[in-house]
Amino acid sequence: MPMPDAMTALRGLAVLALLAVGPGAARAEYPDRPITMVMPYSPGAADVLIRAMGEHLQRALGQPLVPMTRDGASGVVGMRIVAGNPPDGYTLGHTPMTAIVVQPHLLRDAGIGPDSFEGVCGTNENVITVAVRADSPIRDLPGLVAEGRRRALSFGSPGPNSLPQLAVWRVQRATGVEMNHVPYRGEAPHVNDTLAGRLDFSAAIVSSVAELVRAGRMRMLAVFSENRHPDFPDVPTAREQGIDALQFSQVGIYAPRGTPAPVLDRLEAACRGALEEPAVRRVLASSASPVRFMPRAELTRMIHTEYANYGRILRELGVEPQ
């Protein structure tokens, strides 16, 4: 039977062993399993981007990134899934800010808002434009406004209260000119109707009309970003044309609210690194979507500010939640 001093020594060794092993066993280093990235819209360019980023993220984090499409309600369905998962860094969402800052004002039962998420990083910008058929006599944004004073213009957008529609609303508000909005489901149908002459112009993201512009079938009149689009440097911003109509559309990655800061820090650093990868930049260049990295703290602040801004805009438009 061990003597008292020997027993004391054994207890001490046991405590040291627990201290050395216990915390590690209780808190495995993040991440120790695959990370799910929810894609809340129908498959498209965003999926290609996330797959390209996933290759770098796997190298940086040691775990695969598994894309999962859950579309519906303009991004709300997928982002609700993100918000409802444990805040442990294993379920993320990649979305334009519309699903978080606009849609919750439009749906009574959206179940999400900016308080539901922590920003991880901004990835790119969906630059918004207005475009006409190439043979249109309208050459620029002031020309569009002037034509709108002479006759009723009709335009299409990817949906009611979409950011492209709100860009045109900003033009109307700044100039006092009314235009007839025809909402569609998605970008392709209204762009096709503009090409067919059934609409005067389209309000769209640049990536939806870029190839048509390059092919000489459409002409962009303006972009609604702070800066000109790098692929189309000859197209001025709305503000450069004397019309105060800034309509920003940041795309980002989000985690459920309450995700620990060390986990968010790792994800943000991996995201920054991925956006510096040539393969990722090529993917964004191919879709005419400029890289726009945004740190997580700035992204989180932005969605709260924009949520409040869109609340005011939609009230002014008389929009009631459905």
C-alpha cells in the first residue's frame, strides 16, 4: 500500500495529467470537422466563387468547405438556416446583403435580421447598372432622365424592392422623374425583354449584362457604385453624371450571432487570404464582380446601418410587410 507522501505525489500527477489533457479534450482546436457554406440563392456564379475559395480555405483551416444550396424568399430561407444553427463556426452563409437588410422589412415572418448574424468578411461587390439596347438613342443617365420627362419609360428589374429597382428609385427621387417599374423573377427575363424592345431599359447587376455589352448588344448608362467598374472604366457612376444615386451591394460571408471571436478571427483571415488567390480573382473577374474584401467588424456595422436605411426607404415607398 503506498505511503501518504507517495499517495500525495500520485494525486498531484493525476491533477497535472487532467490539466494537460482535459482542456484539449473538451475544446478541440477549430475546425475539427467540415464547414458548411449555405448558398441561399439558385446555383450560379456565387457557387463557382465559393468552390474556388474553398480550395484555399481547406489549405488554411485543414477542413473542407461544403456548399449547400437552400434558396427561397430572396435569400431568407437559406440565411434563416444559418441563423438557426449553433454559433460554432461550422455553418456559414454567403449572400448579398439584400437577404439581411431588405427582405426582413418585406416579410412579417422573415425570422432574421442583422442581429441574427456576425459578419465574417465581405467578398465582392455586385455592381448595379442601368442598361439599354445598343441602338437606343439614350446615351447616358441624364439622357435617360430627359427622355423620362418627355414620355413614360418602362424598366425591368429582378424583383420588387430589389437593389437594382431601388437604384432607379434613387434616380427618380433625385430628379423628380417617374418611371414605370416592371418586376421580374431574376435577371435574364427582363434583360431579354429590353433586348426585344418591350422595355426601355433594364436595372441589373453588371455581371448579368456584361457579355451583352461586350458583344455590342447593350450599352450601360451608369453604375451605382462609389467607383467605376474596373472592367468598364468608360461607364461613369451616377454621381459623376450629377445624379446623387448611390446603390451599394456588398456580398459577404456570415456566421450565426454569438460565434466566438477567435473562430471569427480565423475565418476572416482565411477569407482575406482566399481573396488574394489568383484563381479566386479569376473567377470574380469572369463574372464582372469586383473583389471587395471587408473586415468582419466593418461588415457587421454595415448590415446594421443599411438595415435602418432600408427601413426608412421602404416606408417612404409605402411598402408594407407581407
